[in-house]
Amino acid sequence: MDIETSWRQAADLLIASHDVWDSDELRAVFPDGLERAASAVVATVGSDQVTWVETRADLSSPKVEAAVFTPEHVSHLMLTAEGFGFEVRRLAVESLRATSVPVVHGEATPFRFTARLDALEVSFPWDPANLKQDDGIAGQFARLRAAL
């Protein structure tokens, strides 16, 4: 895959994870925020292996974070008032914590869980108001459980 296609795929993955990535509010606070974040995905874990992107945002701080998962790595991207940075780690799941279970029988209810990943804790969804990926959260739980 060429670099432009890879970057576009990374940008699409970020946008699919949370509305903030394609918002005028983000562009006002971090004019190159999507550009930097998508470039970091390409440079760190590559966009072709991404299985999940979890985002949380507080533009009043301002701060936007994304945890980008592949089968073997997690890249933690951060946009803050101080600047941009990222960290890449081998995916090391220490524990999974949930207060509900994925629906296996009966009526569907929202499933939520938290994963402790070697010095990083991510809730799914990380931003409680973000419902864009609700249908896939149980699948992400299963992938992380397999890595546990």
C-alpha cells in the first residue's frame, strides 16, 4: 500500500472511532490534529493491521487521545496544549474489567469494559458520550481477552 493510501486509511479509522476527528472544533484547536494523528498511526503501527481505535476528547482542556490497537501493539496518541506525542507498546493486556457482559442471550444492552494494558488503562468507550462503535465493543473485548 502506498503512503498516501495508508494515511487516508488511518484518517478514516480515526474518524470512524469518534466524531471529534472530523469536526470544526478540532480544526480550530488543533489545525493539524488529524494530519499528525493519522501520520503517527502510519509511522508506528501501520494502518493495515489496525483492529480498533478508541478515542476520547476534551477540547476545552484541550486534549484528544487515541489508543490504536493491532494484534501485537497499541499506539497511544496525544494532542494537548503542550503539543503532540505518541507512545508505542507491545500489546500486553494485564486485566479486563466489566460491569456487564456481552449479550449472548436475551435483550441487547450496552456493553462496557475497561482494559489495563501495561501502564495504560483504556475504557471502551473511552469517551462515555461516544456511541459510534457500540456494535463492535464485544468484539474488541474478545480480541483483548485472547491477548490476556
